[in-house]
Amino acid sequence: MSVWLLSDLYHFPTITAVASHTFFAHAGRVLGLSFTAAGTGSLVTNGLIGGVATA
């Protein structure tokens, strides 16, 4: 396992890069779960905003 430095975070500062680097053995699973959670959260949030806007 390589050493992860905080300075590496500044080169490509996204959660995707951090997750890929930290969990490189299971990067596909970790990224799939995080993107699924983000997509689901976005759908729920947009639904709530639409519900409030039409109320």
C-alpha cells in the first residue's frame, strides 16, 4: 500500500480521487456505492423541492 500524503489531495481534490486512492482494492464498489447514494439523494431532494414548490 502506498503512502497517502495530504499534498496529493490538492492535485485532484475530489471525493472520487480520495476514495479511489484510499480503497484501491475495492475502488469500483466504493465508487458505485457513493455515486448511488449521491444519485438517490439528488432524486429525493429534487422531489422534496418540487413538493414544497407545488404546496
